[in-house]
Amino acid sequence: QVQLVESGGGLVQAGGSLRLSCVVSGERAIINAGTWYRQAPGKQRETVASITSSGSISVLNALKDRFRISIDNGKNTVYLQMEYLQPEDTAIYSCHANVWTQVRGSQDYWGQGTQVTVSS
């Protein structure tokens, strides 16, 4: 069974950095594409950044200077490096991946989310 497990969230002071990881495991899974989303309290979910296994990248314009997405195909992991964090970056960050397995073909999976809290 394919699972996505996120880690790396936590409490950080404004100006600090965090790196989120999204590990895909199970059934000899291969990541086709990965996306990070975030949802702050009282706000709609927004797409932060996405990446394909071939390295095609898209990052929310407002975050391009501070956030970077990357993928390690060998480790089946999608990363989100976040720099110069601000209180408005506080949100639950969730990973979504389109994953291929021999048994199921390509399917979409979600992680459980990880909380990022930035204090002023």
C-alpha cells in the first residue's frame, strides 16, 4: 500500500527556515509528480509548489524568492525548503503526489499534513 508521510514542520521564529519532506513508500512506488499545498486558519487551501519527476517546477509567485521545491527520485521524496519564514506562512502544509505502481498504475495520494507555525 502506498503511503505519503510528511515531516519537518514545527515552530520557528520569523526569519527562520524549515525543510519539509514528503516520503512516498510502498509497492515499489515511483513518484510522477509532487505538490505542496498549505491552508491557514480561516483561509482557502493554496498551491505552494509542484514538481515532476523530470524536474519541471512551478512555485506560487509570491513565494518564489523564499520557497524551493525539489525531488529525490532515488529516495522517493519531495522536499519544500522554506526560507525567511513569516507569520503569514503559518499553516498546515500537505503533500500530494501522483504515484505509479505496477499493481495500481498512476494514482493520487495525500499525506496527513504537517503544521508550520511562525512566531513574530
